[in-house]
Amino acid sequence: MPAAGADDIDIDVMANLDDLRRDIDRVDEVLVRLLNERARCACEIGRLKKEQGIDVYQPDREKQVLDHVRNVAAEGPLGPEAIARLFERIIDEARRLERRVAHDEVVGEGDKVS
């Protein structure tokens, strides 16, 4: 037979989990907005690169970005290499957007090609 108050602990734990999950949902919303803002910048960079005849792939710049985020990662529980892996994917998507711009594909809301 459970000890008195065991149900209260389960309810408290579940309430805490729900609160934390709502916090994660809010953070996710902010992340999505920031990623889209970053993507809009990447599209503009793609336009400028196209106008100037600059290659989309810029390995030195990508290395700078990864070095920068590794340094910032020291501030939190995700280690520098975990952050670098996440940003490698973000950079891949930004490069894909830049290539689409370079090939005159219209990139807009919802990443639709017109």
C-alpha cells in the first residue's frame, strides 16, 4: 500500500513536468522565430553573393561561425561539440536557401518555391 501523500507527490511531479514542457514549448517558438530570421539573412546573403559572383560555399566563414558558437556554448549545459553539430545542420539549411536564391528560385514564407 502506498505511503500517505504518495499521490500528492505524483501530482506535484506531473504539474512540474507540465510546467517545464510549457517552458520548452515557449523556447521552441522563440527558436523557430530566430531561425527564420537567420534564414532571411541567409537569403539576402545569397542574393548579394549572386550579384557579386561569389560562391555560396564559404568554408572559412562556416569555420568562423562554428568556432564562435563553440565559444558561446561554454555558457550552458550543451557542450561546444553538441552546439557545433546543431549549427552544422543550421548552416546546411542556410546554404541550401542561398543556392535556391542563386538559381532564381523564389524563397518566401513557409519556404515555398513560386
